[in-house]
Amino acid sequence: MHMVEYRRNQKQLRETPALPSNLTSNTAEAHLLLQQAIAEGATSLDTHEVQPILQAYGMNTLPTWIASDSTEAVHIAKQIGYPVALKLRSPDIPHKSEVQGVMLYLRTANEVQQAANAIFDRVKMAWPQARVHGLLVQSMANRAGAQELRVVVEHDPVFGPLIMLGEGGVEWRPEDQAVVALPPLNMNLARYLVIQGIKSKKIRARSALRPLDVAGLSQLLVQVSNLIVDCPEIQRLDIHPLLASGSEFTALDVTLDIAPFEGDNESRLAVRPYPHQLEEWVELKNGERCLFRPILPEDEPQLQQFISRVTKEDLYYRYFSEINEFTHEDLANMTQIDYDREMAFVAVRRIDQTEEILGVTRAISDPDNIDAEFAVLVRSDLKGLGLGRRLMEKLITYTRDHGLQRLNGITMPNNRGMVALARKLGFNVDIQLEEGIVGLTLNLAQREES
């Protein structure tokens, strides 16, 4: 039974990820807000302060106002309409429940005033030294038929950031109440996390009135992952509760711990994220501009279409055998790569909102990061535009910059185009007629010196 479950899980993880069209992110704005807060000496941000950061990544939050005292809380409540919720603002009291610092469903001015004064009185008695920055005032969210979830990001000293999903509670025990994933997440990995949460009963598949929107929750987890990957200043994120109501997910209460960060952003992550910095626009001999970028798991359909535009002869040169069809597993292996030990660059032409792959080059390094095996393939009807050479030059630069010493490949003696290109790029060309192969080796250190 465990083997069946394992195979099912592996199959799910190998599915081609969907590419949501409505994911938004404003990394520059989020960085600016975080840097400003750090410069002002802040180490923890509350819901009101986190709101614009989450919104920069397309996440919904409940509108929040700040009241300095009970009188101002009443004034705000009258403006936004009843019922309202009041929440304590104090950087010294991490769990508001310790002082009954959250009061819900307040329906009149008298109730708001009494609740606000009661919160302040309880803080004075239980935490006399605590700093109090007033109250948060929110309209009451419509909880009818909704489901309350919790999303937490914490830093592990070994694995770096961990994304945890559960239903939370006052006594939060992630080891018992949450499922965990390592960022970065794509839609496949996020969906897998949600399904695991449902299977392990860490979250419910439905509320009293409606089922959980698995796709919508998966997308929110991808947005959280993108925020964490992009912003190393974030030490901890706690969204609790996250209200799931149909296709809408709203963060009602959020805490964000922050600190200055000066190290290598990628080194703090157990799984290397998509390297955006390697994207590059290139002009071909015919004047057309195309984008060179690392391959993505979502590229599988485009890669299949690309291969269909390559002649059988060119495929034979590339794979040393006749290829009739590539399976989904084959294409998944080509697109779902570990950027730490493998790199594949695709040249893509953008037309409106779609992309078309024109060429692919890749290198797979050995465990010692000394040698890498390379391959390159260009669409058969696009030869002569310098596409193969430009792709190889990008791959050579990448492997050299990552400390590799040699780049190795093989081709056939009658693949004259590849042999000629290799010579132009400085490869040592070893023609082995008896074996029917040509060995290609580039000493990356020597090429850098020259």
C-alpha cells in the first residue's frame, strides 16, 4: 500500500504545473517597505503594517485601521460600520489571547468603548511593562460557511524557510497540526501540499457549506512562497486566521518578523529558486529579438511543440537513436530540473501572451562540480541565425562562472555543423571514426584566460 501511495505521489509531482495568469508581485515595493521598517528599528510588523506587503504580492487582506484609544476606536467603528473587531497592538505580547486582546462582533459604540477599555486594563494588569501601540479596528469578516486556516513560515537552521499549512489554534504545534514544504513552490508543489494536508486531516476538505478551493489555496501558497524567496528580510510570517470562503482567501490577522539581511539570498534556501537574473534578451542575425532564460517546469507543452519542429535527422544527431515520441515522463525530466546541478537555457519567441521555444541547450554537472555534459538543439528551420552559437556561449559563461572546469559532449562525425561550431568556440575535437563519435571538450579555465 505504501508503494502504491509513493508511486501516486511521484506521479502527481511529475505532472506539468499550471501557470496562473493572475499572479502578481511587486518585489521592489515590498523590499522598500521592509527596508523602511528595518531602518526605523522595527523587528515585528502587525496586520496593518504587513497589509501593503501582502497586497504587493496579490494577497487579500481585511482593511484595518489604527485607534490610539477607546474614543478613536468608537469613531472608526461608526465610520466603517458595525459589527467590528478590536485587536491589541503590542510588540511585546506575541499572543493576544494571553490578555484576551481580541474582541469580536462588537455591534454598538458602547460595546466598542467597553471592549477597548477592557483590553487596555487587562494589559496593565498582566503585562505592565508592555508597550501598547493602540488597537486595530476591522470590520467583521463574513465567516458564514467559511473555513479558518493558518499559514506560517519559519526558518529552520538546516533547511532554511519552511512553509507550514494547517488550521492553527492557540496551542500551535506544527509537528502535529501542519504539513510542511520547502520553497520555492509552483502550482504542482503547492497543490501537493494542500492534498497532503487534507489526507493527513491537518486541514478539512470542506467547511459546513462548501468545499475548499484547492486551486485557490494552492495559488495563495505560491504567492507566499514568492514573497519569502524574494524577501530574505522576512524571518517569520504568521497568517492566522486565513479565511477561506469559496474562491476568496483573506488574511485577517498577520504577524511578520523582520531583520537585516546581507548574505546570499539563494544560499539560505534548501531548494534553489528559478534564477531570474539569468534571463537575457538576444538579437539574432535576422534582427529578431528572443529571450534566453532558464527552463521552467511549465515549459513542457512548448518543449513538446518545439521537438515536433525538429527533423528526424537532427533528433538522431542529438540522441544517437531514432526518436518516435517523447513521453510525459521524458519531457518532465527535461523541464523539471534541479538548478543546483543542472541548467537548461531555452531561447523563446514571445507572441502576445504566449511563448515559442526556438532552441535549447543544457549542461548536467557531476557531483564534484568539475565536469559537465552538454547538449544543444535548435529548431531545424531556424539554422543559420546564430542561435546555436549564442545558446552555447551563454551555457559556457554560466558553467565557467559556477566553477566548472570542463564542458564535455559527443556528436557524430557527419554532424558537420556541430563539429564546426565546437571548433569556433574553442573545444578540443576528438574524431573517433571506429567508434562513430566525435568527443568535444572545452577547458573552461583556459578559455577564460584566453
